[in-house]
Amino acid sequence: MAWTVIFTDRFNDWYQQQPEGLQDRIAALLWTLRCSGPLVGRPLVDTVKGSRYPNLKELRVQYGGEPWRVFFAFDAARQAVVLCAGNKRSQKLFYDALIRQAEEEFFLHVRAMEKQNENS
């Protein structure tokens, strides 16, 4: 079974600005997510601690000797929603900032789904 993977504008804008090699590495992991869905586990995926969403996950990417993280969550429609990403290296408050971004993006996504369901 193939899982649906969708991207927020925030993630897509960030992704388009990254070097081709990093894009390729992330695309390969997203393909794994598409093929295996929530069954993908460590070391490729881990649960993000400290989020109000217990289903918030991170793809763990190594590129150029540096750790990169791509945050995503599965929604009620069982789609993987790729929310935001960044370079974890030398950012003391990396998780605080990225969790806030991811939560904001996921909240907006869930709200849009609810409005769409109301109008159906």
C-alpha cells in the first residue's frame, strides 16, 4: 500500500532552497515514508518529544556531515503531512523553534480539513 505524502508551503519553500544533494537525500527518505507509512521507525524516524501533538515525528537525515530534521505527522485521513525542516547543527534551541513551526503548520492543516468537511 502506498501512503499519501503531502507538503506544506513552508516545507516546499524551504526544500526548493536546499542543495540538490540534500534534496535527493530527503526525497529518498520521503519515498520510504510513502512506501511504509507509520511503520518506518528508528533510525530513520523518531517521535518528537515536547510537542502537544503525540503523532509529531521527525525524519532523521545526515548530509554533508550535519544532522537535518524533517518534521511530519499523519492526519486523520492517514496522510503524512510534511510540515517543516531544518539543520540541527549548532542551534541550541533548534527543537523549540522547529516544534513551534510544525505545530502551527499542523494546526492550520487540521483546521483546513475540518472546514473542508463542513462544506462537504
